Amino acid sequence: MRALVKTAAGPGKLELQEVPVPQTGADEALIRVKACGVCGSDLKIQDDRHPYTPPVVIGHEFAGEIVQVGEGVLSWKVGDRVVSEQHIGACGHCRQCLTGNAFACSSKRAPGYFSEGAFAQFIKVPAWLLHRIPDNLSYIEAAFSEPSAVAAHGMLDRTGIAPEDVVLILGCGPIGLVAAKMAQVSGASKVVLTGVDRDEIARLPKARQLGIDHAVNVSRVDLAGLVDDLTHGEGADVVIELSGALPAIAQAFQLARRLGRVGIIGQPPGDEIAIPYRQAMFRALTVSFSYSSKYTSWERVLSLFERGAIQPAQFITHVLSLEEWERGFDLSRRGEAVKVVLEP
Ligand SMILES: [Zn+2]
Ligand SMILES: [Zn+2]
């Protein structure tokens, strides 16, 4: 089968290759990949700025059809339309797995980074990770489930949104955009989403088209002043950091109100980050760090998609063939696309 392979460590080293179709084990399903989204972390793997184990097929935001199931798989059958959680290799026995947090299992090997991913014609996954795609969603729309589940996990599962909340979301990539919409449909009183000049190409216009209350270019607008105005000087009830940018990370702590909640999802470039620690402490902020997603995150997303409260098609600006992956990556990198989906 054709697959996009990171062949070795180092920048570049990404190419389409012929690789064997995966052999499914007893508890696994083989999925014909119908659509797989291009993620910021795929670009980072291309640039060698994200961990991975080469050689590895990359791509993790996938949707597809089951074409084969192992003899131990009872609840899925050939022809089922599915998306999948990312916890390949999770042990099922540790504290994290047993409490529904397999995303944090130490033996997990996420597809597209540490095990074979989905920019390929087929992928195999343990059947317990699968979720059913609602009938009214296309495969291309369903491929937006994974980044949306990351937003749902960090914001709904771990930080929480209440009806009176003013929610500030820093960073308007695809996850920031869907998080902003998700905060709105979860009842937030006001949602502010931020970007910078380069986001004026596609992402901030998309935020305005989605009807986000305030889509703000912080290169031009005084964000702290706006938050003050919206909250009578108190600060945001909830801040979700999705940019990974150092000034925004510091701002996440500064712009939350006393006893406010800060959710950190964006990945910064390095390990040691300066934050206003005493300010955060003496305003008694609740801070939740988050990555990946869990069962509830996926069910929430698929429910929001099924009833049209969030329409994934609004976020997908380009659909290309797997052969056109370089163009898709470039469109994403230049900020001209919101979400690019490849069809293997
Ligand atoms: Zn992703
Ligand atoms: Zn485990």
C-alpha cells in the first residue's frame, strides 16, 4: 500500500513509499483510511521538531471503514464507519487505563508518531479505541474528530465551561477555532479568540464566519484592554492556551480572573517557560494541563457533530489526494488553509 513515511531522523525525510498492509491481531481492526487531516504536529515531524520513532507512517486524524476484524473483536464488523482514539499500545491494566485515562498510559504508542499512522491506505488499531461515525457525517468531516476531541478534552473534560463564563482562547489554529465554537455551544456567555497578523489570511476570517463573539488580532488590538472591558476589570473566567507561544502562555495566567481556570493545551517550543507564578498563586488559579483525548472527549465531539451544533465541514478548507501531500503541508504551513484533509 502507499503511505507517507518519515524515513529517518532529521529535517525532511518524508516520502511516499510502498509498505506492507498491516497484519491484524485478534483484538484489532483493519481500517481502510478514507480521510486523514494534516496536523501541525505532522509539520513538526517534517521539520524534526516533534518526537517520533522512524521509520514510521505519519498521520493520525483519520476516519475510515473497517475491512477486517480479528477473531476476538465482537462489537465491530466489516463495513462499519469509524474514527479512533489514539492510545495504541495502552496496557489496559495501569491506574491511568483503569480510570479511563489511557491517553496517559506509559506504554501508549500514538499512531503517526510512535506506531504506524494513517497517511496510508490502511491502518490497524485495537478495536476498543474505535467510535462509530454518525450516519450524517462524511469521512472527510469525521476526520476532524481527533483535533476536536483534543479541544473537548482540554476544555470540556479537564477545565470545564459554565453558562456564565467569559472564555478567552489564545491561538486560532484548527483546535483553537473548534474550541471557540465548542465554548459557545457549551453555553459560554462570551468567547474571545486570538490570532496574530498571519492568521488574517484564513483563520481569523474563519472565526468571524463561525460567529465567534470576538476574533481578535493581538498584533493590532490590546487584548488585556478588551478582556477588561468585557469583564468589568475582573479577567476571564476561563483561559484556554492553544498557541504554544511564550508571550501568550504568560498572558494566559495574567488575563484569568481571581479563582479563574486556565487550560493549557498548546505545546511550547521548549521545556522551561517563564510564567507569572506569584500572580497565578495569589489569584488562586486552577490550572489544568492537557494533551490527547479520552473516551468522553470523542463521544462529546461526535454528538456535537451529529446534531450540527458544530459543523466540521466549516473547518475543512482543502481536500487533496495523498499524492498531493506536499501541497497540503505547504498550505497548512503558510496559514492559507484552516484544515487540509488528504484522501489516501
Ligand atoms: Zn493532530
Ligand atoms: Zn496503561
